[in-house]
Amino acid sequence: QVQLAESGGGLVQAGDSLRLSCAVSGRTGSSNAMGWFRQAPGKGREFVSAISWSGDTIYYADSVKGRFTISRDNAKNTVYLQMNSLKPEDTAVYYCAARISNFPPIVTEANAYDFWGQGTQVTVSS
């Protein structure tokens, strides 16, 4: 079993930055491929970014490419999402997720992830 806990959300203005953290604990700890998703009110869960268990392979949704950076520190069992140049359309609950399987290293479908955090709210005002 893997437990995930997000933190770092908040209310910011357009153009500001936030860094989300996802603390990973449990049996598989730092060896999971990870992803970040978001869900805005009235919309489905949307893929944001994913990182392989080693950190060597990274992928971003087009909507955040060039503004967001995913990273991980396996020694700390933590995955990060640095969000710069935030826009009002980035407003959503952000979730981190973990996969049991590490192959393929990157997956963008939410139903491929086995464990989810409780989410952290990010609100960007214009």
C-alpha cells in the first residue's frame, strides 16, 4: 500500500508561482512512477505531468509545458510540481498519483494510477 499527501496549494494572483509537494509513504516508497492531475469545478480529471521512478523520463500536458516543472527526490520520498506563470485557468484541485507498474515509464491516463492523494486546492485570481 502507498499513501500520498499533497501540500503547497493556495490562493495566488495570475503570474505568481507555487510549488506543490507530494509526500509518498508505504511499502514501495520511492520506486513508483508518479503523476500530477488536476480537476476544475464541473470538469473531469485532467493529466498535468508525469515522472518515471528514476526521474529520467518526464512528460507534460501541452497546457502547462514551459510553465510547470515536475521533479522528485527519492531520498525524501517526495515529488514536486513547480508551477510558474500561473493563470486563472490553472485553478483546480491538484492530485498526485502513483502507479504500481513502472512500465511504460510515463502514462497520462488517470485510470492507470493505483494510489491517489486527497488533493490540494490551487486558486489563481485574475
